[in-house]
Amino acid sequence: MSVPDHRLITLERRICRRRREGDIPGSLIPAAYHRFVDTGESDELATIIYHNQVDLLTTMELAARWPEDFASA
């Protein structure tokens, strides 16, 4: 299977055939975390945790599918 890049979000869309909804972009997580550290406000922690949970689930799904989807790569 050919993909334009190997970013997790690309693999998730192309191989797992799903799109994330209500997710914080990974590039914004460091700033959101630093705001939490600086202010103690935990409003964004749930979205960060959700993002990381979905990352882990997607990684596990890709690993489980590896032999069948990537054997010819």
C-alpha cells in the first residue's frame, strides 16, 4: 500500500479508514501542556489524554494489521 507520508494521522485515515473528531492536533499538545503546568488549569488535559489514547489504539491496530497490509511494501 502506498501512502504519501508515514504520519500516524495519514496511516490512520488510509489503513484504519477513520478520521478523528474532537481531537487536539499533536502539534498543539506541548503548548496546552505547558499552559497546564504554568496555570494549573486542567481544562485541556482531557483532550490531551484522549489524543494519546487514540494514538495508542491506532498504533496497536496498525501493528496487528502489519503482516497483511504491509507484506508487499
